[in-house]
Amino acid sequence: MGGRAVSILERVKAALPALPPAEQRVAKLLLSDARSFANLPVSELADRAHVSKPTVVRFCRSVGYDGLTDFKRKLAGSVNEGVPFVHRAVDEDEKPADLIVKVVDNAVAALLHYRNDAASHAFEIAINALAEAGRNGRRIEFYGVGNSGIVAQDAQHKFFRLGVNTAACSDGHVQLMSATMLQPGDCAVIISNSGRSRDLLDAAEIARKKGATIIIITASGSPLAAVGLSQGQVLLAVDHPEDFDRYSPMVSRLLHLIAIDILTTGVALRLGSTLRPMLQEIKKNLRSKRYV
């Protein structure tokens, strides 16, 4: 089925324990024969899984897609991105010319792969929650450590220009204090490459108990992703073949920044025309800081 299908199957496998029993039967049917699942009509899928047709659609939405059509299209790989997703490892003795080709090819292929694999339904939920928080003056916090802390700072820089109440925290102690002060209606966006940082897991659990909406950008199947799959939370899965134990993250950081750009653009569109005069004034004031 190709690299994209493998990513979808891994995501479903990771989500399986959190699904209702009826949707678990649909998931097991998919995992047993993904190719047939992509080609069979909904009535046949429902019969084989011993569930109703709406349950098949609910399963697709539970794992982050718009519905059965969107899920089957991406599963079948009907979109031809033109660049095969082959991650080529960078070796210690690489020449600069080879480094340029490998690093750029890896980035381009990963971005195109993510374009086709990203769950639009999950993004819609996240954008709606962030826009609602911004509209009502609620807090929007970005948490990350290490390289992901830099992405969190970039996210805060983008969001504060939208006139919303936002902050970025990369220190574990500050994250715990920040999460403790969250309330229902607030949003915490948690960014992690590995999805295994103890600081971020602790902050996510506190934010969840406080009733905030948690939006998690991380790898499928990680402990942090499991939090994003829980009721009322959002997982924006970012999967890639990069070995984060060996190299400083490159492709993963680009994908995280892209996810933040999608969220920023979506929220800006939701906030509407009231935002434009402020952005124009910001640009006007910034001109005075530049040399002619």
C-alpha cells in the first residue's frame, strides 16, 4: 500500500485501545485487510465488522478524518504527490553536495507526504477550539522542550500577532505552573518529537484535569499521543522516519512548524475581518523600524 498507508495503519493501531468496542471491530477489519477496506462499499464493511454503517463513518472520524470517503482516499493513496517518500539517512562522511541533495529531498518528500496524510478533521477541531479561545480572551499556551521548545516560541510569535492571549513555555517547572492555572475554555498546545518527555506528559495531565482543551502535535503511538486521543482532546499526528536519537531533528521540526502554520492560518480566517485593521497597523508601525 506504500508509505502513506503504513502511517495510517500505525495511527489506527495506536488508537485502537481508546476506541469504543464497535469501532474497534472496524479497526480490526481494516488492520486485517487494508486493501479490501479501501475498495469495499460501506454496507459491505459494516456487514463484515458486524456494525452499523454510521459506526464505520464514526470510526473514520475518531481516528481524525472527515469521514469514510476521506479516509479511503488517503488509505488507497489515490493522490500522487510525484515525489516518492524515501528518507535517506545522512552519514558522517557525507560531502556537502550530497548533504544538500539528501536534506532538501528529505524535507520536500516529508512535506508532500504530510500534506496527503494530515487528518483534516482533527485540524478542524483544533482550529475551532483555538479560535473560540482567542475570540473569548481565553489563554492559549504552547509547551515544548528542547527543539520543540523553539517551535513553541515560533507558535507564540505567530499567534500573538492575532491579538490573542498567548504564551510559550519551554521550562518544565513553568509548564507545570502554567498548566495549573488553566481553566475550561483555555487551550494548551503541546509539541514533542518523541512524545515521551516526562515534563510534557505531566503538564498535559494537569491541563486535562483543569478542563482545558489539549492539542498535541507528536508522533502516533507515543505516550503523549495517547493523551491526545482521550475524550475531548485533539491529536495532530506527525509521523516521519527520522532517527531522533542520532541526529538533531530536521524533518520533524519542519513538519511541526507546518502544523503550526496551518493552525495559525485557520485561526486567522476564523477571527475574520476584525483582525485585518490590527495587522495592517502592525505592518505600518514596523516600516518605521526599517532602513529605506
